[in-house]
Amino acid sequence: MPVFRLKLPKFIQQRVDQHYLDLSLSRVLPLLALLTFGVLAGLVFNTGVGHPFDKIIHVGFYALLTLSIHALFCCRLRISAVAAFSMGLAGEIVQGFLPNHQSSLADAFANGVGIAMVVTAIALIRSETRQVMEEKPVPLDLEQMGLQPIYYDLSADSDRSSEK
């Protein structure tokens, strides 16, 4: 798939780690699919999904949306989370003005839970990776632990197998 990289304006470059948008199809298509689903399910059609399952859809959708925004813009995790949460708040405000929809504070909270799940997962993965990369091997001192090392001669095994 072709990859197009665009430089961001200078005032944005100062606030973003990576200085480009990765407009490859593998990053654009998931975001477009999520935005299309969000507009159709949240604003155009009434899904008729009841109370507990509606919140599960909000959590899952905004988790995927945050992950997709983060992948597309190659930016800081905070920027992705704020962008996704802002989109969620805007969607809830628009729903308040539509005749067959209602805005809900519980939906906005569910959006935040989905975003927080992705932010937490990415932060944990990054911290674990960073910690593994920075760790130095700890020498194992068996005698200090009260154990005695057993040395095994591998050349003796190869001599025995060649005798057979």
C-alpha cells in the first residue's frame, strides 16, 4: 500500500512528537470506517439498543476511535485522547438537538471509559517496553543464595552418542 507523509505546520510540529501524518490506507480506512459507523449509528439512525448494551457499544467504539486516531496522527497519546473525547462530546451535543435521539451524560462517561482503557493499555505497554530496554542483566550468584552450581560436561554426551 502506498504511504504518503505530510509535514505539519511549524506551530503544530512543536507540540507533536512525530512531524507527519501517516496517510497509508491501513491507517486511514479504519478511521473512516469508524467515523462512518459513528455518524450513522449515533446521529442518523436509531439503533434501538437498550441501556446496558448501549454503554458497551460506546466503550468499544471510543476505544477503537482513540486507537485509530493515535495510529493515524502518530502523535502523543494525550492529543489522541483529547481529540476522541472532544468528538464524543460534540456528538452528544448534536444528539441533543436531533428529534429521535437524546444526549446523555452516561454516554459521555462511557466514551471516557473507552478512551481511558486504550490510554492505559498503551501507557502500560510503553512503560514495560521502556523498562525492559533499560534493564541491565543482574548477575546470578548461586553461592550467595546458598546453592552450589552443578557443571555439566556437554562434550562427554557427544562422545557417548558417537560410541553408539
